[in-house]
Amino acid sequence: MFSRQLARSIQRNKHVRQFSLTNWFKSWKDAAQSQRLVYPPPASEFTTQNRIIDTYVTAKLELYPYLSVKPTLLLNFTYATQENNKFTKALFDVLSDKGKYPNKEPVYLVNILADTDGGRELMLDYVVGSKIPSIVVLQHQLPTGKYIPDVKNFTEQDIIEWLKTV
């Protein structure tokens, strides 16, 4: 039964969110500024024999051609945020500069966008977990190591020290 007392207590929600087309476009513009990908330097600037794949993997099938390479393969699981881009850029700098790269053997680096369906599927395959950015080391298609940096407090020296163990 519906009583009149109850009808008086039911009121229309006074908190109505106003829709503004201008604010909607501004939110897209802000998202575009914060969701930018970083790309490695051109091959002409490399002083090492390392190979950084300049496209981001978004599907599992895109990774298969790189799994058959003989050198060590680094899978960099990342998001397109400023924090993660800062780490990825430092990784690019270390791998492309002979003065910073500590090893003699070349490595391949493949970047995987962790916020895509294919990226999440690869995260499950390689047991990455929820810590992003994360680098998985593959040798002969088998995972042999993992590196999870502290995004807020890392330095290039941390990456160099870790690469010495690869």
C-alpha cells in the first residue's frame, strides 16, 4: 500500500548534474594530454646493437613475431600515463646509449600497452600482476626474470644496475 505520508517524504533528487558540451570536450582534451605514448629515438641515434620495437603491442598476435628472436627479449608492460612514460623514456635512453648500457649482448625491447584487451591477456600469460610498469625478461621464449620499478623514486642508475643482471 502506498500512503500519503510516504509520498510526501519521497522527493525529487535536488542534485542534478548539469551537462555541458564544452566541459565534455575539455575532458577529452585533458585525457588526450595525459594519455600520450613515448617512442624510442630514431635508429640513427642508437650507439648500441639493441633493438627497441617502436610500435606498442595491443594484441597477443602482435607479439608472436618477436618471440622467435635469439637475443634476450624484454617485455615492457606499461600504461600511457606520465609516470609510466617517464620510466619508459629512461629505459629507451639506457638501451640506446652505449655509454649507459652495461652489457655487451644486445636485447630486444617490446612495449605492451597493459590497458588493452590483448595487453591484459599477455599480463595473465606472463604473470605480471597489478604492478605496472613491469618488465619481463624472456630468453629462448621462457620467462627468466622480472623487474618492477618504483615509479616515483627510480633513477636511470636503477635500470642500469638491473640490466647488469640480465
